[in-house]
Amino acid sequence: MRRIGVVGTLIWDVIHGRGTRSTPVEEWGGISYALGALDAALPPDWEIVPIMKVGEDLAPRARQLLGTLRRLAPDAALVEVPHPSSRVELRYVSEERRTERTWGGAPGWTWPALQPLLETARLDALYVNFLSGWELDLPTMQALRASFAGPIHCDLHMLATFVQPDGMRAMRPLPDVDAWCACFDFLQVNEDEMATMAPDPLALSATALAAGVSALFVTLGKRGAVYFARPGFDAIADVPRPMSGPRRWKLDAGGVRRGAALEGPITTALVPGVHADVPASDADPTGCGDVWGATLFSRLLAGDKLLDAMEAAHRAAARNVAHRGATGLANHLRGELTVT
């Protein structure tokens, strides 16, 4: 079996204003959407290795959630910590816009704590989703990139935000953009996140691809997603390998992994989204971006071409709209549940 590590945060959501319901809904959120999508979309010879902390207050429920995943590695285990679990209050103000207030959560990983876990995990690929925004700081992410030769997909997500004193999330300019980009092979952002990194998608793509990213994806909600790919990139086999040794990347003096020179034009296109034929009263957009990115990376790992992987991601995100919450999501994405 090949193994994909998952770095992120399990979050307990309280959701207001979703669809036409007047009462709030409480359920698992955060990385649980991506886990469900990975479980549904990964090839049969891959298994999931969560690398994440969970507060002791919700640890039993978190282990129960992970136990529903078919592709969970037999040796997988959450790291239980003496901190309250991450919790979020979401209030939808429109179909695709919401406010977010957060509290609780464990501190992020340090490299001395993370390194032995990665060594024993025996990973072939890594999916990173910044659901809290502090799962990994830049030095830790750089150390991880320097020591790991496999492909890394990053959903930037909450890395582009900060938490205000009242717990509300707000966007912020992301410093050291080129250094962050150099840590990933695939980078996923939405329009708001992109705006914290560069004035427009073309400017961000120039920075990202020069730093070694093979493909940048800007998700656009219902409209689909735009991609920017390095010359010659069309599948996972086209991702550059480490420059020095079998398991290490060479970094420059500033800690930035420099990609091969861009020889030829980059490729870019808007890939239109798939319409979710769901009444507004039943629609649930929560987690669509997470499902999109996890499905995309799964299909690239399966050997799909870039456009085929994006179209699979669009279909999964549209299907997610018809399912409330992350519990049972993998079954739903596989078509095993009937929505009533």
C-alpha cells in the first residue's frame, strides 16, 4: 500500500443560516471534509495516515469519525493533547459567503515533534490543509519540504487569515509568499486568499511557479477553477524530483526551494464548474473547497491527467453540496447514500 499523510485540524462546527433552517447545526468540520473526499477518491492501493492533534475533550468522537474511513491506515493514530479541541461558529450571509468565529485548538507542530512522526509514517505523498492557520509555521514547513521527496498539495485556507480578539477571522496579507510557495508542488487558493498573496492570479502564478510549484489552482466557487501549470506539466509524473540525494531538497540561503527554470510558456485555463442540481433549502456549501482539493490530489496520485483530475474535483464538490456535514460524506461521494 502507498500512503498519503494528512496534516490539518479536526474542528467541531456550529453552523447558522445554512439553507432555510432556523436552528443551528452542530457537526464535524475542518479536515473531516478532506478526509471523506480522500477516502472516496483515492485509488485502492493508497491508505490515509492522519498527522494531526485533537483535544482530549473530543478525542473519542474524533477516533470514531476516523474509524468510518475505509482507507485509514491500520497503524494510524491521532495525537491526543491536553487542550480544548478546535471549535468554529459559522454564520452564512449568502450561499457562498460566511463569517467565522473560532476558539480552542492545539498549538501547531514543531519540527522536533513532527520529524519522528513523518519518519515512522513512511509517506509517499502529503496533503496539507491549513484549517486553523497555525498547523505549521514557515520554518517547520521548510524543514518538512527539505526532508520529504514526495508530492505535497497545500490548501492555503486559514493561513491567509488571522484571529481577532473576539475570535472572528479576518483576511491578512501573507508574508514570505515565495518561501511558502517553495514548500509545495500543488497550491490551492480561493479568490480572497489569492488577494492576500499577490495583486492578481497571474502575479501569484509567476511567483509560485518560479518557486517550484508545478500547478497553482484558484477556485472560483460555482464558476469552477483556474489553473496555472509549469511548462510540460500534465500529470504527477511531471513533478520535479529532489535536486540532491534520494530524500532531500536543496534550499537556497533564504530557505527557499528553487524550481527548475521555466523553459517555455506556462499553461492556464478556466475549467468551468459542475452545476449542483440541489434546491436552495437542501444546499450545503460547507467544505466544498476541501472536497475539491482532496479529490483533485487523489486523482493526480491515481495518474489522471490535470484536466481529468480537475473535472473529477468539480463533480465531487457539486455532489458535496447535496450532503449535510462530513459524517457519511465518503459514502455519499461514492454514490452509496441516497439523499432524501
